[in-house]
Amino acid sequence: MARAEELRSESELYKKVFKAVHPVNTPTPPSPNEDALLVDLTFRVPKFYAFYENAKALSEHLALSHIPFENHENPIYACRRVWPIPPTFKDKIIVNYFPEQFQSKEEHEFIARIYLGQTASRSQSTRPSRFFNANNFPLYAPRIEELGFDVCVLAASMGKTLGRIVHVANLDPRDIEFVLGGSDQSYVGPDLFVIDFNQCSPHNDNAEEIVRSIRINDPYYPRPGMKGWTQFRDQYLLTAREENKETLGSNVIEQLEKYWSSESAVEEGRGLEQGIVLM
């Protein structure tokens, strides 16, 4: 029962974020083809479908009652998946950034985390890393540019999306992820998504809680002085102002600027490449 309530609560959070990021009558961005860059650098929440009390309810809805489900009493909520990065972009990432022993393109299907707040793996500044993440691969700001994306436009879109989660859904953005994946419209082009909302919670206009949830996350957001910071900041503040939350929004940005300019932020060391141990 506890798990059922947990999943129900999680599904409600998901719906809340989806409605905040995708208000009614928002036009659907064009579907890119496999070789094209994204025309509309908008982060999207994968579409939410429904919550089901158990697998039996889902199978009945899908007219699959003849198929036996294991753990049929477990609750389920359904949403559209984030597809792996399409082959053209996947191959570029593998050839340019994967260690040689991981460059077999057939073996990898993955999405990539967009880290505008970090310019390189910290391990690259000293010696080759013994760790490598082949699943949620980090795209640092220089890599984003090398792939042909405009970091400033991407940062503005990230600021707007963060602003809508914080000031429209009224949730802290704890542990959310900004990723590059495959388009769920064309199935061959790349697309941008924001995902993972199960750790979000109401912030009750508490700027300190909002700031903490942002800075303990991986380095998705550009920092003051980095390329894209001005665009990120301005779009976040604009979104706050549109929702009559200008004071709260300004307080959040001021605290982030103060923290990210401090030595403690440098020493925090978020966003290291981790995963498969290279022997």
C-alpha cells in the first residue's frame, strides 16, 4: 500500500510539472530529421498518460487481458519514453568523446546529460579517468558547441523550463535532469527533455530550499561568468516575473550567484564522470 501511495504521489507530481512546462495551446515544436539540428531548442516533459491501480487495470485498458502480468497487484503509471540519441548524433558522440575501448557503436544506446555548468570532466585536468559512464553520458558545454548547438539559446531554454517548474508548478527542482535524447515525434531526430521529478516537493516560496535543490544537483545550469549564464538568468527571472514571483525569483538568483562564486562551490565537485570501471 505504501508503494502504491508513493507512485500515486509521484504521478501527481509528474502531471503538475507537465502542465507547468506545457501550458494549454502550446504549439508542438517541429520534428527534426536525423541529420538536422533541433530547430526549436525547447526542453519538453515526456507526455504523461495515466495512473493504474494495478497491472490488471492497465491490461484491460490496452485490451491485453489475455497476457499474464507478473506482480499484477503493483500500481503503474504510464508516460512516453525518452528514446536514445539517434544514430547520426550518437556516432558523433562516440567517435569524438568515448574512450577507444568503448567505441563499438552497435553496443551503445544512450541519452546524454546536458552539463552547461561544467566545461570538462575534472579527471581530464589531471589524468585519464578510470571511470566512464556509457549510459547517461555527460555533454559539457564545449561538447555541446562542437555538436553544433548554441549554448546561449540552450541556456535560455533551460532557465525558462526551470522557472516554470519552480514558479508555475511551485515545486523545488531537486534531482531533475536535462537530457538530449531521440525525438518521440519523428523517431529519427534529436530532442531535448527534462525528466525525473520524483524528488520534487512544494517549496512554499522558500528561496533557501529552492537554491539548495538547484546547487546539490549535477551541473546542468551555467554558472556566473560562464557562457550562457546571462541568458539562463534572464529567462528564469522573466518567467518568475510573469507569474508575479519577481521577488522570490530575484532572491533565488542572488543566492545562486553568491554561492557559485564562492570557494565552497568550486570544492563541491559535482558532475564527475562515473560508471564503468576501466581496468
